[in-house]
Amino acid sequence: MTEDSINKIEKLFPTYSESNDNLLALINKTSQIICKWFSDAEQIGPLPFDSNFKCSVPDEFGNSTDVLFSEIESLIYGSFNPVHPGSLAHLDPPPLNISIVGDLIAASLNNNLLAHELSPSISLLEDAICKWFSKKLGFNESAGGIAASGGTLSNLNALVAARNHAGLNADQNAIFIISEEAHSSFDKICLIMGLGKNNLIKIKTDDNGCMDISDLRSCIDRCHDEGKKIFSIVATLGTTIQGSIDPIEHISRICKDNNIWLHIDGSIGGIFAITKIPIKGIKNINFANSITINPQKILGITKTSSILLVSDINVLKNTFNTGLPYISSKSSVLNRGELGIQGSRPAEIIKLWLGLRFLGMQGIEHILHSSIEKRKYFEKNLNIEKYEYCSGPLHIISFLPKGMNKKESDEWTLNKRMALMSNNIMLSRPLFKNRFFLRAVLGNYNTSAIHINELLKLLD
Ligand SMILES: Cc1ncc(COP(=O)(O)O)c(C=O)c1O
């Protein structure tokens, strides 16, 4: 295709003086393909049986949108489908319709949350949504937050701020503490922060997968004796394999007594804390210094959607404020790229805002509550003569036939996962306490009792 024909046949960018019929046609066609793919999920299942997607790469001359649409279709039909009711493997629920629209708007505006002048209304929106979450969690007026691309980055923002706040940036004795059930990304965070393996201590968990307080206390004593300086203790609100909640109230008292930053990784469970759903150990978490919440993991806000909330926004400002010499702004204006690690950031807050506005508190509670009910239903009907299981108060459950060793669990979970897949039910297969389990994440709104019964039948 020549330069001339590109400009004649295909518009490269939205036009500023004519109507944008070309873009409209592209969006319409894309919407049709996507909606058809959603509707086809029933036949295809959670994963395409045989993905024959051929990855094409850019060539010398561009391609027409007709060519691209056939490739787009092939790409889409080779994708994991979160909309299928048997998609129960991971924390990747179906996308909320209005959130899909939010992504389209964010892409179209192409604003940048780095600076106020590059995203005037959206910067205000992000601030307002973070303050709304803060208030819901019980933080006071000095609180605020920042969106980031995923829970790993939100947790990283928190720990970098905690270490800076403690004045331990250059101190090789600086350590942080998590439980052995905390998410594996904390190992990455340790690496990124220039810390060694010895700077991250993992506390034992009890039979319910919760941080063992006596082990935590002895760890703190040991650290004092060895001259190690703890800049943060991380409590997990919803562990990855069983959805357990660490004893946050206990941990917060320990943090207060020892002047240590309490970070709550609420990537899975944090969103439940803004509702009235009665869950033990989830209320009054406002004594934390920071909390990660990931609405992408259960509410269906499209990826990525994560926010870090801090009880004192000044801590983020003091940590990440480098100045932006190429951005002109009044001193009263806050450029939100100076509140976290990321520089340029997409307007992800739009889809979160739209999702929350659309659902309202009742809709949010309905989705979260129904996912817990589904887990309870599955748990109640699981054959406990045959299976052992672990589950906290949220929507995740992992299970395994009783009495298996690692090798047996490896084989059984591999075979069972495959057998379930051939019946269009997708579970995950985590390694947990040195044995493999099957895990069901019951946060898929499209999954009903019929599908859970089918799963139970296949397990019996
Ligand atoms: C408890 C917990 N924390 C953090 C993360 C990391 O979140 P992300 O994948 O959004 O970076 C996960 C991911 O599943 C998680 O389960």
C-alpha cells in the first residue's frame, strides 16, 4: 500500500474537521466480532480447544483493515474466554459491559495521568475515586491514593513509600515481613527494591492460612537482636490459594507498638471491605498505613485496575516527588505522576469510575455476596468423605482427595484438570504446602448452581 492510498482509503487518525465515519465503522465492526465471540463462548468453552492463531508481524507495506480484521478474529477466537461460566481457574472474571466502554473511552481520549495538563478532568476523577475508597475504608481527610497497573505495582508503590518514610532507603538492614501465604510478587518487589533474600522474612501460617502471631512476635524480637530494621509488615486480606485473611487487628497493634508501617495487600479481599458484607476480620482496617485494592480481580473492571490507598497522601508525595521539569503547571496543581512509580499512565480510572457508578453500592455488594455464596454452595456440597479442602471467608476454595502425597497430588490434579477441561470447566492447579491442589475461584457472575452441580458431579 502506498502512502497516497493509505491516506485515501484508510484514515490513520481521527479527523478534526470531517466526520469520523471510518473510525465509527471500525468500532462497529470490532464490537460485532467481540459480541459474537462472547455469545459463542457456550460452544467454545473457557479455552479454545485448538488455537491455530498464526502470529503475523509488521511488514514493509501496511495492511488493509480487511486483512487485519481476519487476523483480529483469529486472535480473539484463540483467547481465554472469561465470560464462559466454566471459567473458574483464576481471578479473572468476565468484564463488566460498562467497563469495556470505559476502556474504549480511555483509549480514545489518550490522556496521560502523568500530569494534570495532560488529563485535567481524569486527574480530578482519579483523586476523587481514591478519596471515595479511602473514606469507605475509614481513613480520614489526609488520605488519598493512586491507581497502578495491577496489584504488584500497587504493593510496590506502598513498600517503596514505607521504606522511604522510615528513612531506610540506603540501609542494607532494612527488611519487610509477609506471611508464607502472601503473593509470590513480593519476591519480585524485594528484588526490584534492591533487597536480598534475607531482607524479606516470611512468617508461618496457621491451619487456616493466616499469619501466625506468635511467630511474628518472635521474628520481630529476633530482628531487634540482630540489628535488622523492619520498615513494613504486610498483612494479606485474601490469600491467593484459599482467600484467607491475616489477623489484621493483632498485626496492627504490633505495628503500632513497634512503629512499623502496616501495609494490607487487599488485592483480592480489599474490595469486600467497602461493603456491609459481614466478613470476620475485615472491618476497621483503617489503622493500616496503606491498602491495595484490585477491582479487576472480582468486580469485573477490565484489566488493569488497581489502586493503592494511603492514610496520609503526603507520604506518597514525599516519596515520589521528583519534579517534572518539562511540564508547566501552577504550584497548586498536583501532577499525579509524582505519586507513584509509573510515569505515563493510561486513564484506567475511567472504567473503574463507570463500573462503580453503574453498579452502585447495592450492585457491588450483590456481585461480591453472590461469589461468596457460590463458594459456600460448592463447599457445602463437596464430598468431604473424599476431599480435603482449604478455604477462607471469601470466594476461593482449593481441594484435593484426602491423604495424597506430592507425587499423587501432581498426577491427580493434572489428570482431573484435563478431564474437567474437556467438559468446559477450567480450574487452576496451585502448588500449596508442597502438594498440588485444584482451585476454584467462584467470582464468575455467569456461573450458576447448575454449573457448580456439574463440577461437583465430575468430581464425585
Ligand atoms: C493476594 C495477591 N496480591 C497481589 C497479586 C498481584 O496482583 P497483579 O497480578 O494484579 O499484579 C495477586 C495476584 O493474583 C494476589 O493474589
